[in-house]
Amino acid sequence: MSQGGPVSTGTPLSPTPRSTVRRLGDRARTDRAELYAVLDAGLVGHLGIVLGDAPVVLPTGYGRDGDTLYLHGSTGAATLRAAATGAPVCFTVTHLDGVVYARSAFHHSMNYRCAVVHGNARLVTDSAERLHGFEVLTEHLAPGSWSATRQPDRKELAATALLTLDLTEASVKIRTGPPGDDEADLASPVWAGVLPVRTVVGEPEPCPLLSEEIPVPDRVLSRQV
């Protein structure tokens, strides 16, 4: 279960039996700032939960406010309905930063940043907190859009479930750098190194029904920087 309670920004990550990195533990991070960085850099996470007798992992939009994650989806989503009952959940965000080419097949790898959060989600029912949560989600996906667009109406709010998941029980694992070949393979005439992988923001594509008189706003153009 989640440990619960407020968490100070400066409080390091304290591994629990579920969040302890056992494989290649030298890649584990305990600085809470690195957890925030991994979460803030992503746009889609994966929510894992057991439905019936089988695990289900689905992509889910999210946003972070301090040590609280807001998750949302349709009120008809079975995963969110199950999570709202207090069932244990796992939420992950992963960034692929590079493909690591080694001199041996065994040592091929990936450079990555990954955050894993364990806990019990809480269904948000308070009207003010729901609006705040939707603002956090909107601003995480498209900064500046909450105040620039129409706010959700009653029908839209009723159709959307909002859950929170605290960051008390979380782990971060990061790999960087070149391949870790065996010393015996270093003289092999095989290329080794890293092929960087980057996500690139393209040119904005206006909606076909948009008036030509409406320019692309700075809140969209700024995402290209």
C-alpha cells in the first residue's frame, strides 16, 4: 500500500519492497528531483492494474502537482473504475534516449530514464479539486491552454474520471553512456557506441475548420524551442 502523508520536496526516495531496484541497482536514483524531472518530461504514462484475474496496462494522460499525480480518463474505463476502489496500481513513465550498440549481442542495451510509482489511487469528487486537477492535466499536455480555451462543462466533467496518486512510493532508474562490453571483446573489429533517440516537435498543423485569420499562438510556437 502507499505510505501516504505529505512528502517534502527535499525528501529522498526511500525504497520499499515494491520499489527497490534489484537488477543493476547502480542505475537507481534516490534524488526526488530526478523523479520529478522524468515525470515532467513525459506526456503519456502507463497505468497497470489487475482486472479480474489478469493484469492490464494502458496508456494514460497525467499531470503532476508537487507530490501528486493526476490521472484521467472516461468514467466508463474499467481500469479507472477499478483503481477508484483502492486497488493497488502501478504507474510508469519511460523515455528512450538511445540505442546502445555493443561488440557482443549480450551487451546491446538502451539508454533510458524510467519512473515507477506504486500506490492506491483516490477518486477525486470535490468540485474545486476536480477543476484544479483538470487544469494540471491540461497545462502539462499543452501549457497555457487552460486559460485560453473554454472550460469543461457539466456534461464533460460528468463523463471524465479524475484520480490522484501520491509519489510517496516511487523509484527511478536511469542508464546513460556507452556500452559495457567485456574486456575480452574490446579489440573486436565491431562498431560500438550509442545511437541517440530524440522526440522532435514539428510544425503546427491548423485544424481544417480554423479561420485563416487566427494565427498560431505563442503557447503553441513555444513548444518548438
